[in-house]
Amino acid sequence: MTPLVLALNLTLSFASLAALALSLDRHHRDAFLARAPKGRARALRLAGWAGIAVSFAAAVAFEGWNFGPVQWIGALTGAALLVVALLSYRPQWLRPAALAALPLALVALPFALKG
């Protein structure tokens, strides 16, 4: 298991799960203090599921079919714990944290490609 591939997978999973959480009206209201417009909720849901698919593809591409899905499930679990913790204690921080995770994933990508 390459730590950079795990970091890539974790950041993608975190941003994706955060988008899925923010697509729900309750969490969107907690984070933005306003109801989620239908178009934004739909876009967040689509982005979240697309990000999860990309994280699965990255895990399988970099780690193979033997270990990739195992690493993907682990990254999803860790990311879900972070999303739940932020939603529970600081819901307003979820959006900036998810937006910060995407550039971190882009930084980890070239290093993961080398390994």
C-alpha cells in the first residue's frame, strides 16, 4: 500500500462524501444556514457519486484488483468518520474542508502516478 495512493483515495472519498452529505437538506441547512436549492442538491449528489466512482477507479488502477477495493473501503470508512465528525461538531467547516481536499488530491496524484 502506497501512502500517496491512500492519501489520494482518502481526499477523493472525503470530498465525495461531503458533497453527498451537503446534498441532503438537513446537512445543507446546518452548513449554509439555508435550504438547498433543488439544482444545487442534484449537482452535489451527482458530484458525490462521480467522486466515489473516481476514487474506486483510482484505487483499482494504482493498487490492482487484489488490494484496491480493500483500500477503497478503508478510505471510504475513514472519510466517512471525518465527515460525520465535522457535521456533528462544526458543520460550517465541512464545505471549506471538502474544497481543500480537492487540491490535496491533485497534489497527491502525480506522486501516486510515479509510484
